[in-house]
Amino acid sequence: MALGALLALGAPAVAEADRNTVVVKTVKVGSPGNPSVGIIPFTDAVYESCLDVPENSGECYTVGGVGYRYRIGRFEVTVKQWVKFLNRVDPSGRDPHNLYDPSEDSAAWPKYGEVDFSPGARAGRHYSVAYPQWANKPFGFATFLRAARFVNSLFNGSVRSRKAIYVPPDDLLVVAYKVRLSRQTERGMYDLRRNKREGPTRAARSGFVIPSQDEWIKAAYYDPGGSGTYSYWKYPTNPGVFGDDTATAPTPSALDADSGDVVNAAIQPLATYYGSGFPAPSWCPPQEGSERCNSVNPFGIPASVYPELYQGSLATVGAAKTASPWDTLDQAGNVVEWTDTITPPPAGKSGKRVWRRLHGGVSNAPAYQLWLSAIGLQPQKNTAFSLTYPWLGFRVGAIGKVPVDKP
């Protein structure tokens, strides 16, 4: 057989392997045993400890202290990564684990539909990135259980390489894991078949995880150099000043109307959120046309009301360029992110649902949601929320040693 024929026969296997592989870029978070601080949710203050909180100020939470080194994703999980995961774990397109909703389709929701579904496609190709502009935007329709399945797929997958990348201009060391995804999502770091009432927790001391609330907060706000207040920043983008409301908030991102790329990154610090006195960061695929972008939605909301309710759009990950003290990007704004920390339900809520903490603000919300104290919570599975809220994402972390598999 001719050499050209041999190469041609080998090409599909390479392409198949690439379709099942994702690269997770991480940064190290050190300073183990750092001090925690006290916060009262959604208030403009930070305390050295909860003992310092004035009386009748509300319930105080201690956050940010982590006693070990770990790694955290520099970026949020992207639509391109999520589509690879969907096709890998659901090759038949039957969606037995509720990983996809029709509202994610661009035909149903032109402005926010990231992922298209084709029922008649070949096995392993039912899901696709709706438009090229979406590929490097954060996936925005995550429930905690969806995020946990993605992490289990990584945990059970094959780590093909662990590569150090030095990012200019300061030669930031980023470790990139290249992982061939596994189809096993029921068990791994999180056993989703057990502990349904209490909520699945970490089942291993090393491997990929959804960051805990303390891991997430430390990566976003704790400055080992000591700037800020008690070494904590008010925003993941800059130290700010506690008590000044939003006077020292980052500048809101401005987005290219057709691509969603950030166009004002020269202004720093910067975050993708809905800042007071600024237009909401917004874009829509031009393939859809402005009329559909401004009117068509899965819920039948009238065109006269819809644009006001759904204003903020998601920016390309990392494009705002403002880093946290540990060089993560987009922990302020874009999508609010899940943590794996289980919390009691809010006052007045009861029932069997498991509640988790989230953090980070969204592109359709004001600056106070970027604060250190903005420890939100939601049920780990909330069908109505995931259907109607296109700003719900996550990033991956890693604890312990993640070994590279032998070839």
C-alpha cells in the first residue's frame, strides 16, 4: 500500500481522539494555611474574624482559608469543551442524564443559544457549537450535577499530558492537562448514585474537582502579598475599598456586537458585568439577525419587554485580561460559578433539595455581585433556573497529584 494511503487511513483515528480530548489550563494556588476572614453575605465589609462583627449585623461566615496547595482553572469551562463532553458521554443523543435543554439551541434562543442539537446526526456528533463565536465563551447552562458529571468524566479519563506553559508578558506558569474524556459520569470524584439526599461530596484525595467555596474565594480574592484588607481584595480584579459601595469597582467590559470579544481591554481593571451608568455588555450572532436577536426567546416574552430582561451577554473567556491575585481570569462577572460546598437552605425554605454555594457575579448583574461577600446559593438541581438563566457556569480545580497516564 502506498504511503499516502496509509496516512489517509490513519487520519480519522487522530481526529476521533481529538474530538474526545479537552485541555484544562490551571494555575497553582499556594500559601497553605492562609487566614480566613469574616463576611456577612452581600454586605460591603470584611472582618478579621466573626468576633469583630457588630451586633445585629446578620449571620457571619468565615471564608477563604485553605490549608493545602491546589490548582484551579485559569478559565471557565467553555462551550467548545462542553460540546466535546456531550458528544463523548451521550453519543446516542438520548440525554439520559439531563445534560441538555432545548432552550440552549440557537433556533429557540438566538441571543443565548450556545449548543445546537441534531437528532439525525451520526453517533457522537449530535451536539455542536451553535456558531463559531460561541466556541470560547463560557458554558452558561450548568447545574451543579452537570458540572459534577463533567468533572467525573475528567477524573475517570486518561491524562495524556501535563505541560508547563509560560504565558507572556510575565512568564506566568500555567499547567495544562490534556485529558481524553471518559464516558463514565455516574461515579468518580462525585458519586451521583449515592448520597442523593445529603448531596455527593468528594470521594478522592486527588484528582479533578469543582472548587470548594473556600478554594474559589482564595483564588479570587486572597493576596499573598498582603494588599487589600486583611490580605483580601474586594473584587477578583483589584483590591478596591471596603465600605465605598461601588466607587472602586472595575470598569465594565464592552463587547464587539458580532463576536462577543472584549474591545476595551486596554482599560484596567475590567470585568464583564452590568455596571451603573454603562450599557450592558451585549452581542448576538449576526447570523441570526437583529430582529430575531431582540425578540425570539423560548418563553414567549413579548419583544417589547424581552430586551430589558435579558441584556448582558457572555464574553470570550480571558478577554477582559484582568487577573486575580493568583492569575485566574473572569472570576468577576461573565458567568456565576458553582462551588461544591453544600450549605443549608435559605430561611423559609425546606424540603429535600441540596443547596450549593456559587460565586462570581454575571454579565447581567451589578457590581455588588462581584464582592467578596457575594456568596450566593442555589439548589444543585433547579430545572427552571437552568432553563431560563443563561449565565450559570463553572471552572475546574485539581487537588493532590494528577498523574499522567502511561502511553
